Amino acid sequence: MPIMTIFLLALSMSMDAFSLSLIYGTINISNKKHLILSLIVGTFHFFMPLLGILLGSSIIDVLHLKIHIVLTIILVFIGIEMILSSKDDHEPLILMNLKGMFLFGIAVSIDSFTLGTGIEAITTNYELVSIIFFLMSAIVTYVGLKIGKKINQNIGKYSTFIGGIVLVIIAILLNFI
């Protein structure tokens, strides 16, 4: 039973990555960058539960960070960049450089860090948890990017603009939920 629970947790932790990758996929980026971004997201989902296990909530308490505020800042940054890039014909530089991909990876894996603090209640096989989280999030991100690309092919630049607006709205709503 714990293995099924771990798969369900991995899937639920990957839903942020899926929804944001749908939006990111509307940006006309290369298939190579789809793969790189998916692997970055998977890597963050591999390490975040382990960091959560090791460090628990002490980092957040010491630095006095609120996860929602950090996530809000990242999502607003990404959303505004998407809105601005929807007017241009070139690939957005900030979103698709390595720094932007890492921001995306952090944004969608913060929940996995928090989950890591309590994963011991389900299993002590932390390596298995991290491997499943890696695989699930990388696959889900890749699929989301591909679907987003199809949406962009059908709707065009409007999809990137709408995606940016949705990200900013999500970021704002995070502070009220």
C-alpha cells in the first residue's frame, strides 16, 4: 500500500508542474528545451523531499520565509515575462535560459519540500520516494509542455498572453487562500 500512496503523492505534487507547463508550453520553445526543463523539474522533485526530510521546517523558520510569498514572487515574475513576450516574435530570454528554468523548477517543487518533512509517516525508503517523484514530475512536465505547444499551434500568441495572465492571477490568489 505505501507504494501506491507514494505514486499518488508524486502525481499530486506534479500537478503544479503540469498546470504551469501547459502555460509554458504555449511559448514556442524547442523540443530540446522541453526535455531540459522536464529534467530540471524532475531533479528538483528528487531533491526537495530529501531536503524536507533532512531539514524539516527549520529553514523556513530560521529565514522567516513564507512559502506562498516566495511562490507568488516567482509566478508573478514568470507571468509578466510571458505577457510581455507574447508581443514579440522571438523566444523569451528570461523564461528559457537556465536561470528561468531553475526558477520554474523551484516554483513547482516547493510543495515536495514541505511534503518531505512528513514522508516518514508513510515510508522510510526515501530514495524510492525521490526516484518516483523525479520520474512522475519529469513525465508530467514533459506532457504538459507538449499539450501547451499544441494549444499554441491552434490559438497562437494569445495563448501565451492568456497563460501569463493566469499565472499572475494564481500568484495573487495564493495569498488569499
